[in-house]
Amino acid sequence: MSTLIQLLLRSLETGAIYALATLGIIIVFRTNFMINFGQGVMGMFGAYIVTVLFNKMGLPIVLAILVGLVAAVGVGFLVDFIIIRRTKHVTGTGKEIITLGLMMVFLGITPMLFGVDPMRLPKVIENGAFSVGGANLSYNSLLNIILGLGLTIGLFLLLQKTKLGLAIRTTASSEKTARLMGVPTKWVTLFAWALALVLGTLSGAMIAPSTSVTVNLMDSVQVNAFIACVLGGFQTFYGPVIGAYIIAIATNLLSYYVSSVWGTQILYILVIIFIVFKPVGLIGKKTVKKV
Amino acid sequence: MQKGSTQKSFLKNPYLQYIFFGIIISLLPVLVNAGILKTSWVGIIGGTIIYAIAALGLNLLLGYSGLISLGTAGFMGLGAYISAYLTGDLGLPWEVGILAAIIIPVIFGLLIGLASLRMEGLYLGIVTLCVSEVLRKTFDELEPITGGFSGKGAEYPTLLGNIVLNQKQTYVLLVVALVLLMMLTHNLTNGQLGRALHAMRGSQVAAQAMGVSLLKYRLIAFSLATAYASLAGALYVHFIKFVYPSTWTLPVSLTILAIIVVGGMRSLYGTFLGAVIVYALPDLLLKRIPVIGDINGLSYVFSGVLIIVVILFYPGGVINIFRDIKKLFVKGSKKEGEV
């Protein structure tokens, strides 16, 4: 029983990382109508900024993360301002290839600015743990779990209760109509990209202590985040988050109880089978096509 | 007059143009031997040809049928490993290896085609990404066959059991494969299949109403795309002579996608041009500049910026640049751009 609790707690922690990355993808997708293939690499770039601030500048870790998040907001603004705004006339796949171009730019800039050596980023709370029903939970993991759930809930409140949230939802349902209604869609996309960068940086800073900071930091997170998006369905904001937690829990359970080597493959195959039977995802609405 | 017009139509024969194109790019080793170009060019342009072959397949899928796939990397890897295993460990002839490396992935491609009937757009893209990731993780774990993390080696091809090729001859073999595939693609897309795929891209409902079987043509499109990708992978392993699991990740699939978008959808020469721009140009240009060429990651930045700029200014693909140049010189010609 305590093993199961331990696994579930660990899943909640990885789930938080996946959920933040997924939210970054879905908020850009809903407001800009494009998949951001650079989400993982941009998160990696943010995590590098945090690491350099901590390692080379000697800032305390919390401050380093905060400054890193501010930098992420700036980078997000720049990305939208310099490039994304000019892509209105580009068709679907072309837009996505532009995010691939962005991804390559960030992949190239990172070693130019921060060097090629892998770096370490410590946990926010170095040590200390307590036990929950026989399972150990470190304070840092607890912080990650709370951050993941808290930010998700906070974002949903923002989307549902505030004027900004209303603007985002209007833009998401139809950009043209939103503009006709006087919604400043330019500000909405600007906000979306900044938010995506912030969420990416946070998930990068959360996963970094368990591995070393390299350019491949977010590769598997990104793939899992994409899969979470289809599992939950692209049509809602909350579906992909549910998908992210399901993927995290299923990965941990499958690798522990079934096979540590083949767990992930089994999970992906299960997801494919699920999509074949429910092609719009868990919470997807089937759009009726008119001929 | 009569003679002139026959000469013109002779030059306009697309097959001869493909062969002519092939002859031009297969002159590269000669230039290298003469000392005009560096030896590294053979490797870089060879890689470009391999990417172009995989991109031709994806062009059939995305360009003609409107179906997206992010699984190209997985199938390239599958083809590479099958061919390396059969020719290296089992000692089978190269031709058998290539054939098996095409047939086995096509079975997977057919399955995806079957599944694709149920989903659309992005969902299909990410499901194919899922397949690619499953394959990549399998390359990691299936150590007896794939050599695991440390990778697997292969030799240059041995044709018909006794003609052993070197790197430059393998390069010519790549060119021959590219030209044959361009002809095949030309034939496929200009015939009934091409019309059916066009109809499917325009509107699936209209295509069905006109008697185009979605099942049949989706299966054909997916099996062709996987066949091209796995052939590219099999050629890769015999040209680069080594293959690692970590090569076949999402960025490779995205690069191949970028090739067809940058070059121009539904254009065969555009595909090759796209491959040159996305894959070869950063290496060829930057490595020649002394100090700048040594900066880490600069070629990534260069190709990233190049991709963004090309798509912003030529959303229909770089191949249109020739049309625009022609327009500059031939005034009052037909304004094709206004569609």
C-alpha cells in the first residue's frame, strides 16, 4: 500500500511538470491556432537562465527562479512581437514550421550564451521529508505538487472569472469575431506567449534538479505534453491538464508494476488505441462538419 | 522551325530533366577529386539527398493528401536498423536488406493508415509521433538487434554480391535512388492516384461522393510515405555507416516537414531545394568562415532564422522564387501569382 501511495505522490510531482508544459502548449494553440513545437526548448532556455543566475551570479535559488521568470516574460514578448505577429498570412503547417525555426534558434543560442557543459540546478528546498501513509514525501516534492495544482487552478480561475480570461476565451473561439467585438487580440497573443514561456521555465526549473541541465532537458517532457494534449483533447483548456496527470500516473504505475523497460511504450500504444476509439480525446467535442 | 519545336519538346520531357538533374548532382565527386570542392561536401550533399528522399514521401502524404505525419524519424530509424541487422549480423545481401527494410515498415504504415481514418489533423500528427517514440524507445531497449545506446554499425553497400562501393560510389547510388524516386513520384502524382489524392485533400466528402475510396487512398498514401522514409533510413545507415537510437527524435521529423514547407509543397525540385536550404546550407556556408564557423550552435541559429525568413516571405515555398525572377524579366507575362 505504501508503495502505491509513493508511486501516486511521485506521479503527482511529474504530473505537475507535464501539466505546466501542457498548459503552455494549449494556451498558445488556443489563441494563435498553432502548435508550438518550441515549447520544450523555450522552457529549457528559461531553465538555463535560472541555472546561470544561480551558478555563475550566485543569486539565491528562489530569487534566481523569479528573475528567470521575468526574463521568460521578456523572451515571450519578443517572440510574439518580432515573429509571431507577422505570421497572420501563413497557412497552418507553415506556422508550425516557424515554431520549429524558433526552436532551432533557441537550441543554437543556448550553448552560445551559456556554454556547452552540463550544469546542475539544486532543489528549492534542499532537504527534509515527512511521511504520508507510510510513503516518504520531501518538502520539495510537496512544493512542486502544490505549485502544479495551484497554478493550474489559478489559471482556470483567471480564464473563467477575469476580463482577461474572457478575452482569451473569445479569441480562442474565433479570432476574427473577437477582433470585431473590440477584444485586443494582439495583447491576448502577447500574454499567451509570455505565459507559455513562464510555464515552460517553471516546468524546466522543476525537472532540472532530478537530472542535469543540458539542451535535451525538456525533450521527453515535451513529447509527453503533446501526447497529453491529444489524450485530453485540444478543444478545452482543462482536458490536456487531466491528460498530463493521467500520463504521469500511468507511466509510473506501468513502469513499476508491468515493466520498467517497456512501460512507456505500452502507455503510448494504449494512448494510440484510445485515440482510435475516441478521436477527439477525453474531453473533446466532436465538431460537426458541414458540407 | 519544325526541328526547333521538336528539340524544345525533347528538352521539356520531365524524365530527361530528372536524369539531367541527377547527372549534375552526381558530378560532385568529380569536382571533389579535382580539388575544387572539399571532401566534406560528399557527406553533406549525400545527407541532403537522404533527407530529400524521405521528404518526397512526406510530400505525397502532406502535400498531396493533406495528411500530416510526425513519425518520419521513427520509420527512417526502423529502416536503418533492419538493413543494418540483416546485412551485418545475418550476412544477407544488401539488396535483401533494403527490400526488407522497406517491406516491414510499410506494414506499420498500413496500420497507421487504417487508424488515420478515425482522426484528423493534429491528432493524427501526434499519434504518428507516438508511434515514432515507441519505435525509438524500442531501438534503445532491443539490444541484441539494435546495439542499444552504443549504436550499430554497417558497411557501404555491396551490389550483386561482389561490387563493393566506396563513399563516392555510394553517393552516386544515392543520386540514382533519388532520380528514380522522383520519376516514380512524378508518375504517381500525375496519374489517377494523384487526382484521387488531390480530391481527398480538397474535401473528403466530395471525394467520397465522386467515388474515391478514402480507405484505399489513405492506405496507399501512408504506405508510400513509410516506404520512402524507411528507404531513406536504409540508405542512411549504409552511407553514414553508423546509427544511434538518439538520432531518430522529433526534430528529424520536423526537419523533414520543414523541407517540404520551405521548398514548396507538391514540387519535386522544391523538395530537393528545401533539403539543400534546411540541411546543407548552414553547414556549407558557415564551416567555411574561419572564426565564426567554430561557434557552437551557430548553424542551428542560421537554419532556424533561414526557415523563419523563408516562410514569412515565401509561404508557398522557395520554388516560387524562380517564377518571381522570371516575372521580373519577362514583363507582361501571365500573372500566375494571382490565385
